Amino acid sequence: MTMVASPPPGVRRAVPLHDYTTWKVGGPADWFAEPSSREELIALAAWAAAESLDFRCIGAGSNLLVADAGLGGLTLCNRRLQGSVLAGDEGWVEAEAGEPIPTLARKAARAGLAGLEWSVGIPGTVGGAVVMNAGAQGGCTAEWLHSVEVLDPARPDAPFRLMAEELDFAYRHSRLQQEPLLVLSARFRLEPGHDPVAVTGRTSANLHSRTSTQPYQQPSCGSVFRNPEPAKAGRLIEALGLKGTAIGGAQVSPVHANFIVNTGGATAADVAALILLVQDRVRQEHGVELHPEVKWLGF
């Protein structure tokens, strides 16, 4: 555990991260905090920079696999930093990075703003959706994002804004996956003037479609692999009879083959081993390389 002097209020040591990931796996964070304001977050970033600590934000903890050994440095969870402002007549939406993307989708629907109906079943935050270019059911973040406010941990006193076209968006990719920039907020331009009942109906239908075909009753990270278009990862895996395959407490979901679920007591090592097994089988039998959507931390 890294020894540093005088951590700010609210910073805790050796906090188990399995409570902060949707897979319910992961070892302890060396230092951990849940800021309740942007000012507190910036102060934490400044402290980490001054102490030369590694610095990361895990948001809702979806699309993450945290090693059993845990993480050094400072880990932030920004889920308390929520809130959004909707300008219904013009279609502008500004949301804090910790706002759950399903919450934002429902708010937009009630305001008659179309564009985010696809996102209602994604188990992540606005910030995570921007970083991963999250998408589902034919929609994705890049289509509707106008700009994003970010913070460079090396210069925490100077947040700045990047336009969507500066983020190098591609399928489940943005430049923020390679650069150590922390998302503070995101601005979307949605379609105004729609019937709120109709948009809400589409949003609810999308959610029902996802919950009826995916294993939402068990801990998972969402989809594990990117789809190797035009093929679908789940279909490639299912064709090999891998549904139900398990290593320890990690299992390829019998409901949807592109999900790995924690059936109880899984470790990050179990999940990692199962991901590698699936990749190897698909490579051998289909000649296709599956690339995880999941970000591995601490491996």
C-alpha cells in the first residue's frame, strides 16, 4: 500500500472494489473516494497528482474487470455526481458524468426528446457511455454527443471541453480509452418536439427487449465482447455450445452467450480465465478474434 501524507477528507484505504463493480468481483483499492461535488473531485485529483498516485474513475463499475489483487493509487467512484439540465425546445441536454445513462434516457423521453431510447438498458453512467461509445439496438453515444467536459489529472485546475469530432469515435471506442482524461459532463443534442408518450413507449419497449433476452438477474458487466461485424459475438459463442460453460463461479450465461455472469463466489481470475477460454474456442473453430469490450484493471 502506497504511503502518502495527509489524504483529503473522505479518502479511505483498502476498500474492496467488488462492492463497486457490476460483476461483483475485484480486490481492494489502495486509496478510494466517492466525491459528492465537482470541487471535491478536482481537489482529489490535485492530491493524487501532488502525491504521484495513479488515478482512475470507475463510474458505475460496469464494463470493468478489476483484478483480485486490487488497484494501487487513487480510485474514484463518481456515482454521486449526478444531475442533468434539459432544454426541451432546442434539444440540448447537459448531464454530469455520474448520471446513470438509463436515468437520462427516461428524463429525455418524458421531455419529448428523441435519440437516447436505445440506452435505457445500459448499466453505466454518462461518463462511461462517452468513454466506451456505448451503444445498443442500433444506436450509440457518438450519434448524439455534441461535446464533453474533461479534466486532465496532471492539470486538475483547468477543465476543458472537447467536441465530439475530436474524440475519434469508432465502434465501442473513443480516444478517452487511451488518454488519462476524466469526464466531468457531457452535452447531447437530441431531437425536440416529439410526443413524450411515444418516446417513453419506445424507451420502455427497448428496455423490455433487453431484459427479456439478457441475464439481468445475475451480476455481469453487460456484453463481454465486441461484435465482429457483420457477425454477432453471442451467436458465434452459442454455436460452439458454450452456453453454461463455467470456471469457478463465472459462467457463460445460458440466457445470452455474450454475457458472463457471476453465479456466486466468482473471482476476477475465474472471469478472466473464462474470457480467454471463449476467445480461444472461437478463434480455433470460427477463425474469428473476439475483442473484449471490458476494460481490465490491475492485470
